[in-house]
Amino acid sequence: MLFNQIEFLFFFIVVTTLFFTLPHKLRWVLLLGASCFFYMFFKPVYILILFFTIVIDYFSGIIIEKTNDPKKKKYFLILSLITNIGILAIFKYYNFINENISGIATIFGFSNPIPALNILLPIGLSFHTFQAMSYTIEVYRGNQKAEKHFGIYALYVMFYPQLVAGPIERPQNILHQFHEKKNFNYDNAILGLNLIVFGLFKKMVVADRLSVYVNEVYGDLGNANSISAFIACVFFSIQIYCDFSGYSDIARGTAKFMGFDLMLNFDRPYLSQSISEFWTRWHISLSTWFKDYLYIPLGGNREGKYKWYRNLLLVFLISGLWHGANWTFIIWGALHGAYLLFGIFTNKLQNKISTLTGISKLPKIQKGINLIIVFGLVTFAWIFFRSKDINQAIEVIHVLLKFDFSKNLTTICASKGPLNLLLSIGVIGLLFLSYKLPKQLNLKYNTLFITLTTLLIIILGKDAASEFIYFQF
């Protein structure tokens, strides 16, 4: 079930109405049942995988908390992590690894006897796997009490608003909320609706509109020129932001309507002044996950500069691999790691240039230049993220570097013509106008915002519901 389908509207109304109608002690049953139904809407049999990991992690957490034997604690933590990572590896990375083994074997004149698996990736596997792992890690560290209520723990993993594409929650933030009695609150309802309609606007009006142009250019690069390729790259940067942050907004809004607070996952990332700042604003739940559970345990920046550089690059390589079993994602992660390292190496030089040119005395101009540089670097990396393979990414870069600025309007506008291009630019303008609004509107303006945004969705939104990009991860 997609957030942008009419079926979800009825699902949301029914579940939310029953939530506030039922007594508190039965609400977890409703939410867990609704979450199971929501997940099984995609591929029912894969709920067995979720159930298996939930059972392992639930009992592992209890044993880790109860035992005083450090070795036993570590054993059950490892059991939990291996179970989750193992399932992720089988469904997401097995064929990728096998294909690369086959490629290497072919080079040396051998054949790979290991067969490929004909399996589909369970939807949202990377998200709920990481959320489950954060639970057992936090219990092991002593930062979280083991959840004794099996149904509540299952709900922690399966809570339908953020089950498929995050935010990747921490047990400290969300588990206790399932035990609290939630009463209907008008302010929460308005704030929730605000997030929901803005998320739908990002997805249906902006992301889906831009995807038409992006898909056409990427699907016919032989007829693209440098201008159309450049527009497609910029459009994809906006598309993926609106698609993914739109999902997060709807997830947070759906939860907020019922009184649950999910973490902020995006904070206007394209206003960042550096790549490091970008990663404090983009997919915050994942970047903080890697920081807390990989970067800091590796030593962070505490064990000398060379280990610091290694840790940064390793985290971004793994982050790229988390996104998908393809070399394009690994290169995407490596690029962001390289950007960060380059920023560290040239920090003093950048400050010196800024001072010598006098830009440091013009903060608005400096901010504008920084913003353009960061957006350009991020957009270049997105080429690999969007491309189906490395060859396509190279082809896109080749088209860009041809500097073919021919004035063929059909080539520039793609087959849908200038109207679609103008509409795409127009909805991007509406998106950036929304950046001028304060992050928190008062109640009166929230109601106006919801009404106007709903009208824009009806008038400009794409009719056919399309999947969210991050569903594939």
C-alpha cells in the first residue's frame, strides 16, 4: 500500500478512528494488526521474515539484560546482529556478490558453480533491519531496558507509518510512546495533516512531475544534449529529495495525528554550506545510525588523522552499499567520502582564499557560493545513484562534458514538450517558496496551508500513484 494511493486514505481514516475509539490496552493490537496488513499488502509471505527476526531480537534483548555474564551478553548480541545482517545479505547482496565472483572467475578462465537466487528483495528490508539492530545494541550498552511486552516490541519494528522507508527510529525515542495513553489532540491532528499534505505535495506534485523529464532523458541519452542532461541531473536532485523527504513527512504526520513523535529525517538539506552539514540534514536517521554504531566504535576522529580518514571513507562506502547492491551506489558513497576528506584537507586553503578575495566580508555572497558548490557536488554524485549501471553514469557524464548547447527546443524539452518543462520548473519554484515559511506555523496558518496545498495536489498532482524511490532499499 502506497501513501499516495486512495486505498491508504481509507486505511488511515479507519485505523486512526479505531485507535481513538478503542481502550488504551487494545490499541497496540490494532496498530500491530494494521501494520501487518499494511506490510502484507506488498508481498504477504515476507512477513514471516519479519516475524523470525522479531522473535530472535525480542528474546536476545531479554537475555542480554538479565544475564550478568559479559560473554553471554555478547553472544546474544552477536546472534541478533548475525540474524539481521544475514537476512539482509541473503536477500540484498547474495546475487551481487555472486555476480562479481562469476566476473572474476571468467577473467581467469573458470566458471562459478554457485547458482544465483531467484528472489525478490523484501520491501523496506534495510530500514527495519537497522531499526531492529539499534534495539539490541542499545540494550547491550545499557541505554535501553529490554521490552518485556512481545506485542509492543513487534510494533516497534513494524509500526506502519515508518516501516517501509523510515525514519529509522531508536528504541529510546519510540518504545515508551507505545505504552503511553494517547488522547485525541486537535493541535496534533492539524500538525499531522500539515506534514501529510506537504509530503504528498512533494511526492505527487514535485517528485512525480520531475520524474517524467528525468526518465525520458536517462532513457534516451543518445538524443540528449548537454542542456537536457544538465536539467535532468538537477531535476533528479530535487526529485529524490522530494520523493524521500515526502515519504518521511507523511510518515511523521500519520504518526503525529495519533500523538506519536517520529524523528526529523530531513532538514532542508540543499541549504547546506558544506558536505558535512549536508549529512546533518539529509536522511538524518541513517547518518546518525552510522555515526553511533559504526563511526564512533571504529574510533571516530579520536585515534589520529589517518584512522579518522579511514573511518570516514569506510562509513560512506558502507552507506553506499546499504542503499543498493550495485557498484553505482558504492561509487556514490565513495564520492561523498572523498568530498568530506577533500574539505578537511583544503579547509585552511579555502579560508585563505575567502579572505584574500574579500568574500569573507560578504557573508551572503559566500553563503550563496557555498550553497551552489554543495548542490553541484551532491548533484554530480546523484548521477551514479540514478544510473542503472556504471556505463550509464559514464554516458551521462560524457553527454554533459560534450558541451553541446544546441538550441534544438525538442531536445532540450524532451518529448513531452515545453509545457512539461515549464510545469516542472514552476513546481520547483513552489517548493522553494515553501522554504520561506517558518518551520512551525501557528494553528491559523496551518489550516490555510493545508487547504492551499491540497488544492495544489488536486490541480497539479500526477494522477497515477508511483512507488517511492527508497522502497527498493
